[in-house]
Amino acid sequence: MPCERKPMRYGHSEGHTEVCFDDTGRYIVTCGNDGDVRIWESLDDDDPKFITVGEKAYSLALKKGKLVTASSNNTVQIHTFPDGEPDGILTRFTTNATHVAFNSSGSRVAAGSSDFMVKVVEVSDSSQQKTLRGHEAPVLSVSFDSTDEFLASASCDGSVIVWNIEEQTPAISWPLLQKTSDVSNAKSLCRLAFQPAAGKLLAVPVETRVHLYERRSWEHVGTLSDELLTQPINVVAWSPCGRFLAAGSVGGSLAVWDASNKLCLERQKHEKGFTVCSLAWHPSGSQIAYTDTEGCLGLLDGLGTASSSGTGSTKAPAAKPAKDYDDLFDEDDGGPMDEGLADGNSAKEAAAGEDEDEDDFLIPSTGRVRNRGAILDDDVSLDGGSLKLGRDDDDDDAGSSVAPAAAPPAPLRPVYDGPEPTPPQKAFQPGSTPAHLTHRFMVWNSVGIVRGYNDEQDNAVDVEFHDTAVHHAMHLTNSLGHTMADLSQEAVLLACPGTDELASKLQCLHFSSWDTNKDWMVDLPPGEDAKALCLGQGWAAVATSSLLLRLFSVGGVQREVFSVPGPVVCMAGHGEQLLVVYHRATGFGGDQALGVQLLQLGGRKRQLITGEALPLSPRSYLSWLGFTAEGTPCYVDSDGLVRMLNRSLGNTWTPVCNTRETCKSKSDHYWVVGVHENPQQLRCIPCKGSRYPPTLPRPAVAILPFKLPLCQTSTEKGQMEEQYWRSVLFHSHHGFLSSSGYEIDEAARAQSEKEQQELLMKMFALSCKLEREFRCVELAELMPQNVVALAIRYASRSRRMNLAQRLGEIALEKASQLQEDEPWGPEEEEAGVPSARRTSGYGRAEPAADPRRSREEEEEDGEEEDGGELESEETTDATKRSNPFAKEGGSPVTPTPIGKAGRSNPFKVAAPGKPAPASGHLRVANILDSMTSSRKSAPLGGSAATAGKGPVLKPLAPRAKTKAQSTLLQISSNKTANKKTPESAEPAAEPQQQPDAAAPALPPPAENGENKRPKTGFQLWLEENRKIIMADNPDLDETDVIKEAMGRFRTLSADERRSWTERAKGQTGDAADVRKRKRADGGAEDETAESDSESSSRKKKALDASSKLSAFAFNKN
Amino acid sequence: MDPSEVEFLAEKEFVKIIPNFSLDKIYLIGGDLGPFNPGLPVDVPVWLALNLKQRQKCRILPPEWMDVEKLEAMRELERREEAFAPAPSPYYMELTKLLLNHASDNIPKADEIRTLVKDIWDTRIAKLRLSADSFIRQQEAHAQLDNLTLMEINTIRQFLLDSLNCMYKLRSNRQPASAKSRLADY
């Protein structure tokens, strides 16, 4: 059956089109995406008549002078044919109709719609409608059978249903097709067709075949297929005679079968391979007109032989509708030309069109839509995409690591099941939104906002300051195409990547400069691109693609240059600190492997964190990096976890907030713009359904609270613990600031200490209530000494004598440590985690110590109900206490304390600076204290151990007496009363007398203090004898040596020892200033005492103290 | 009470602003305000917000209800309900006027909001007139009017009270008159 394929001609704008013949076969009628119905006299008709039926026409059917079209205004309308006069609206849907078809007599029209309904309407009376409900997705096509009894329809829900029209019920339903959500997504239009004349068969295109079903029995009686048809068949049409079936497919194949013998008579290929979306037989059966999704019209002629055998023209109509429907749908695929028209109208087009619009405009400006996509995909994808673009300079590494994501190293290793390398995240500026947006934030930080605009009208940068007092807002034209920016109180730093001709540039607007040249610009060397930049106080830093970090002064002087270990991800500056995060290695399984460096660029240049790994949540990437307003490094990962540097715990990172916890929906995020430690505020912008905010409407900052991820924070205990540790963490910056020489807010610090102490006390009370005494003791160890005193009182009042006693020991230790640690920067002690912080402030801020100490004392006084009285009492107690221990100095238990004494030596120099004479003896006392305590506590186990380690505590006068007393009491009971006992007992009994008591008590400690700070007799002795000891016991370590030495020293005769102490005294005396002399005097006294009866007297003193204290305790009760 | 007085009262309502200056807490008789941190939202009374705005010291964040979608929903509710629906804010009219007049640049879709609020206002006033009408017509002694704002009450108070007064006089005149006439008959 040879036929002639006429050349295609342009019919409509691209998109879905439909075609049919009129009843006589004189005209070819087409409709298309442009909303016109064209009436062609022949294929060569250069001036076809046209009828505009709407903004788009989805389908048409023509019979008996009635032209029925489905247009984009959701109606099915009639026009007269060929005049094209509107003849009313046949029916309406809630969305556009997808296919219309006449029955064989032309009395009824069936229409299927995207609103899942099929309607059958009388043409003469449109009020007579039958609605067929049952599809669960947009209807693809409809077809009447020849007797009007049935109607077949196909739908996107995958079903083909044959309806009994009268009953409006499905006669049968087959799940034949693939499910899709919309006509535009359907692979095939599935334009099914009933056989016209005989009406025995229903042809349904299913994938690349056509299924034939027998009417009534609805049995599958045959399948038509052809090897040429490799893609889904879109449309089938019966020849008017009902013998031949033509099919058009996606990809432009056309085939004609003889239905009776299922032979393929004709195969044709669309000349350009466009998808055929409509077919129509000429009423004579000699021609087939077809249209494609590009809006072209074609004709197959010369099917005469086949069709001549066919019957008359009656069959044409059936074919036509079928074709029409096809046209409708394909419009979706194309149609950019028509988008303008399309806007408000057809749902389909609108959907397609708007999507594109959004892509073009909305997204770039707001970033919303794209965000959403990214979120859904997965976090990494966001960066993954851009990485590929951004990291080209990293050539091979980057390339290879990126490539696997898209196409895993299949060529190299066909099967690789191991972990996939993660595409390394791209460099970014903290507080910026992605660079591909036309309107974006280049920086949002605590100083202000830098916005970048890059659209047709304008390429500009807006700088705006939160505080207009810093500087007025600026508007710069961005002729260089800056993509990075940072903002500080002094300057705006901008940088652009290099292009082929232009080098990467760094521009700084130094608005705080006092001369008239407010800006400078630097070209980076060719081939080197700025990747990240930041501003600090007086300096600017740029990380470049050649893994260099360049420092500039804010005025433009080039400073240090150094290499970073990997491609920089992000940098942040604050004051003199520079924080750099870079790729340490390739991450696997979605994780990033980032390293972090923290440098101090100020007067003392050094590296505080040397390239350690930056902890991130699993499968997340870094999303913000910066400093708190107080200067603590801080960062946020894409899981919304905020981590802050804990300087007091060896520069570890502590999660302080999980922003995702407060998000209402999964796609909501918080975009962090700043962190403040005091008050504790996480400043961020809530973004609904995206990761970052649009520039308009202007987002508002919200404040989130911090919360450490401690367990059981719903319980009172957990809550208080969280509060306590949070308070500790968020006030540790005081220590850092003062140690680096900044002013600190004393009031805030005092406040925070008070808060911490209160929390500790509360926790203590809670544990007491719960009968957890061991826990109480643990808590007490966290307390500064004055609070321990309170705790003791609480314990003794609640009649927990055992607890009180143990607390007493702790108080003693603390007192001793206090004194010992005094030489060190007291500021550390105040921070509350003394032991950990000891190293950092080592000896630096000493001058500041005294005022602070005294202040603190005052504060404590205020806190205490008993006020000064109690305090003085305590001091006296402490001094007393120290005496006994001083004597014990020779006892064998001393190891640790001596170690400490040794340590304190370096500070001898500093000692004179200390005004408080008391501290001197206190210090001695602590050594001894700790000795005793360790001795005592040995049986007690846990507390003993802690005692030995002895955290540094506040420099306050020891408060803990009460407990001390009780413990001491025990000891004293064993010991014989001394001359001092009565003396000390008196003061204890009567607080007023304490000062007196203190006087005698004081001297001995003073002496000790002197010994120690200068050197004790023992130390002198040790120095001389160390070698001997070492020789005797070569395998001893330091503490053992000291132990041994003590033992030996003790075995010396009293005279010998005295002589040693005297020597020691003599030494100090030389160097002594007034204060020292004072101490020395005391020491002399003590010495005498010591010489008289060393160990015993010590014990006695202990007794004294304890008895005093016990008396005091008794009074209290 | 005239409208300006009502407006004065409305100025005590709190509104969020984003200051562009830094200031410690300020202590006023009516309460403490601040502290003001540049870039951080803070609650201040409308009078202060407007003052700062006029001096270009802040941006005003529109109150939560001043949002096109919410107002549309409210308008629908207002139209549907027979009685008065709860007003978006007890001073919605005054606040809208104040904020839109002085800070329309800080309020997205200011024009739509103005129209919507006006619609709501009109609907409510129409209801109010209607109920006043039926109140008088049926000679009721009392009527319950929930959810009326001060401004709305004030728009009708003067007129309603005066006219009720008037009618009362007329009525009471008539009765005594009839009594008189009765007297006269005697």
C-alpha cells in the first residue's frame, strides 16, 4: 500500500495540535496552541481561514457544521463551520478539557477533562448532560462507540474505562497505562478509538502496541504492533470504513494496519521525527492528515487502494475527534512562544509557563523555589552542584571527587560499592546567600548588611549598617562583579573572582579612615582567585585558590602571607583572631572533612588551634562560621547545630543550640546572622521552606535561646545542670578576654558567677532532698569555697553530719588550693572551672588579681547572711587550720602538696606584688591542708582522690570551717591537747574573740607561707639532698622522690630541721619587702613552735582549729 | 471622645521596631523600654515607634495581623458572620492608619492592607448601623454588642445617644401631652 508523504507545513505555533477533516473531506481543520482553529482547503493553502476560539485550543471535533473545541478557559464551545460564528458553550469544567469527540451521528459530544470527569452532552441541548465519574486523574481521551451505548475513556490514572452511557457506570476497566499526575506528563496521549462501521472493536494504544478489545465481551482479541513502532503510540484512528487502523507514535512513526488480518500495510516516518499527536482519515479513506507537537501539519496521500474498499464518509468523524484530542496534550511540551498568551488561561499551560517563569525570575531573586528543591534532594546537593562550577581551579582532585557523584568511577572500576567521596563543599562567605541569585545578601552580620543586585537594570552593591552611627548606608555600582564581601566597623571588603582578562581583585572601602582616600584595591597575581575573605580589627584576610592566605592591614599594607593546608571553605575574623576552615581531606559518605585553624594576629602572634578537625553533624556541611560578639569562635552546620569553642576544655567544640528543634516544618531553617554570649542570644532569620531568606520583603531577625544538649532536661535536675554548664560555658569568654588584655564587664561577670553559685546551691539542695549525698559532695567540688561554706551549713542544718564532714574536707582543700593558685591569674579561678583553665592565664594578669579578689570577697560578704562576721571567723579559722598542717609538713603523706609548692616557686617573683599577707599563710596552709585531707580521706575513697587533684578555687578566705571542724575534731580527739588548744578553743566558742585568736594563729601560717614562697627549710634541704636520694632510688619519679625526701627530712633531728628552716628564713629575709618581713616574723614564731614540738604541735593546732569550728558549728545549730 | 483621643489611646499599643541605633534601657513612667540594639527587633509603643520612624531611627515591623492573607480571612469571616467577628486588634483601624501613614514603606502590600482594613471597617460599621436601626425600630431597651472596638463605638455613640435622647423626649412629650389632654377633658 504505497502512499505519498507530503511535505510538512507549518500550521500552528509549537505545542499540542489536533487535526480533522470536515464531513465532506474538503477541508482540513486544525487547532493548536495559539488558540486558533485553521481551516485549510488543502495542504498547500497559503491563506487558511482561521477562527480564534480562545487563548489555546486543546482539542477539536467537527461534525455537521458544528465545530466543537476545548479551549483554555475551561469550556467546551461550539462554533459554526465553516463560518466560525460562536454558537454557545456546550459545557464547562473546573479545569480545561483535554479531549472532545462527537458520536457517529453528531448528536452528542463527549469531553474528558483534567478534573477527572467525562461529560456527555447533547449538542442540541447542552443542559442534557451525563457525567461519568470514576477516573482518578486527568482524562486523556474519550471515544464513542458507534451505537452510542458505550463510551471509552483513558486517563492518567492508568485506567481505560468503558462506560455505559445511559447508566453512567463503568462497564469495564483495564489498568493498561502508566500512572502519571498530569496530561503533560503522560508518555502517551492514548487516543483510543472504537471501530466506526461495524463497531466491534475498540482500539487502545498501549505502549508500542495497539490492543483490540471486542465490544460487549470486552475481551482482548488482538494486538497490533510493528517493529518500526519503538516508542509509545500516541494516537490511533480507524479508517472510515472501519477496516484499517492508523497509529501515530511519539517519535513520529506512523503505521496503518488492516484490522482483519492484523497486517501492517503502511509504515511512515515523520520527516523530522516529531511526535505525532493527532491523526485523521479523509472521509474517502484515501488520505491521512496528521499533526505533530511542533505545530506542523502533514498528509499521507494515496491510501486509495485501501480506502476505496472502505465505505463512505461516515467514518471520518470518529477519526477526527480522536485526532483532535491528541493535539491538546502535546502543547505542554513546547510552547515557549505562547507563554505570554498562556498566562492566565489554561491550567496546563499556566502550570508549565509559570514554572518557567518562576525559574527565571522568582527563584533568582528570592531563592525560595530552588531552595526547596535543594532541601528535598538533600543538603549536599545544594553545594554539590555549585561545587562543580566553583572548584575548577582545583583541577584534578576536585574534578575526580566531583565526578563520582554524577557518574561514579564506572569506567575505572565497573563495580564499586564502597563509600562514595563527598563533593567538597564550595567556599562561601558566612552570612551570604548563594551567588547565583540576582538579589542576594553578600553579608549579613552584626555590623550590617551588604546586598548585591545583579539584574538587567543594575549591578550594584548596597551596604547598610544596623547602627547608623557607624556609617551611613552606601550604594556602589558593582562594575567589577564582586561576589564576596565582608563588613566590619571599619571597612567593607569586596572581592571578585578573576576572569580571562582581569585578575581577581580585592577592594576595600575603608570608611573609617581619617584621610581622604577611603578605598584601596589590590590585584591578586594572575591565576589566583579570591575564595574567601574576612575582616578583623585593623586587618583583612583573603584566602585564594592557590591555597594562600594573604593578610593586609586595613589601610592596604600587605602583611603576612602563609599557606593553608587545604582549599579554604570559609573564614571569619574578630578583633585579633582569625578563624580559617578548610578541606582537610576528601570526605566520604556525605561527610565533609574540614579542618580549622585559629590564629591570633595581635601583638602576640600565635596559632591557637592548629589544624584540628572541625566536628560536623553526619552528612552535613558548614553553613555559617563566625565569632560571638565576645570573640568566641562559633559555627553552624547544615543540620542547624550551633557549636561554640570551649576554651576551658582544651579548645573543644560544644553544641550550644539546635536550631532545627525550633523549626515547625522540615523544610524550615534558621539562617544564623550572629551569636551573642551576653546576653545569650542566637540571632537568626527564620526562613520558611528555605535555607536562606529572600532580600525582599526584608527579613526580621529572631532570637533563639541556647540549650546544651544535656540529658533529661525535662527534669529539674537536668534543667539546672544545663543552666549551670551553659552559664559556665557562656561566661568563659571573660577569662579569655581578660587574659588577652581586653576590658571585661565586671558586673556581668559577677552576675554570672552569682548565677552559677546559685544554681550549684540549688542542685546541691535538690540532691540533698533526694538523699544523694555522694552527689552532693561532687557538686560541692564544683563550688567555690564560699559556696561550700553555705553548703556545709545547709547540710548541717538538715542534720546530715556525715555530708557536712565530707564537705568540710573539700572546703579545706579548696582553701589550700586557693592559696596555692593565687599566683596564677585569679581570673581563671573565677571562671568556675578552675582546674581546666589553669594553664591559659598562667601568671599573666596577676596585677589584676588583687582588686578582683577583694571585690569578690565583698560580694561574698553580701551574699552571706552572716556577712563579715562569718567571713572574718572563717579567715581566722583558716589561719588556725594552717598551723597544724604546717607542722605536719614533715609527715610522710606530703607528696602532692610538695609538688605544688615546687610549682609555685616560679612565682616567687610575683609574690611580693601580692598585697594580702593572709594569702601567704593561707597558701602554706593549703599544702598542709591537702596533705591532711588526703591523709584523712584515704579511707574515704572518692573524696580522697579528688582532694589530691585539688581543683583551683577562688582566692577567697576559706569558708569551709564548719566541716573542717568536724573532721578535725576526729583527728584532734586522738591527739593530746596542746598549749594552743585552749587558745584556739576560746575563739571558737566566742566569735568576737576570733580576731584575737587569729592573731596568734596567723603568724605560723605566715611563716609557712614565707617558707614556701621563698623556700621552705625542707626545700632547701631537698635541693641539697635530692641527688643523694636519686642515687639511692634511681627508679623513683618526681613525686616519689619527694615522698622519700620527706620521709628522710622528718627523720632529721629537730635541730637540724630548725637550722634548715632558719636558712630558708635567712634567704627570704634578704630579699624581703615589708610584707615578706612580716611573714618572716610570723615564720620565726612558727619556727620556734615547730622546733619545740613539730608534729605534735601541728596536730594540736589542727585540734584547735577544729574545736573552734565545732564550737562554731554548734552555735549555728 | 473624639477620634483623636481614641487614636491617642491606640498609640499605647506595642509594636515591634528594628532600631538602627544603640541605646540602653530607658526608664519611663509607663514601663521600661529597650534596650535598643541595632538590627534587633524590640517592642515599643506606637507613639515611640512613629517618632523614631520619623527621625529615621528605626524600621517598623507590621503587627502580625497586618498581613494580606490574614486580613482577607478576617474580611470573609466578617462578611459571613451575622454578629461582629473578633477584630484583628482592638485598635486595628487606628493602627492601620497610623502605621500606613507614617511607615508605609516598611509594610509590604500597604495598599492592599489599607483596602482590606477599610473593607472590614465598612462591613462592621454597616452591621453596627443595621443593628442600631433595628434597635430603635423595635424599641429595645438594651442590646448586646460584642467585639466592638473603641473606635467603632465612638463613631456611633454621639449620634445614637443623641437620637435616643431625642426620641425619648418626643415620646415622653407625647405621653404627658395625652395626659394633659386627658386632664383637659376633665
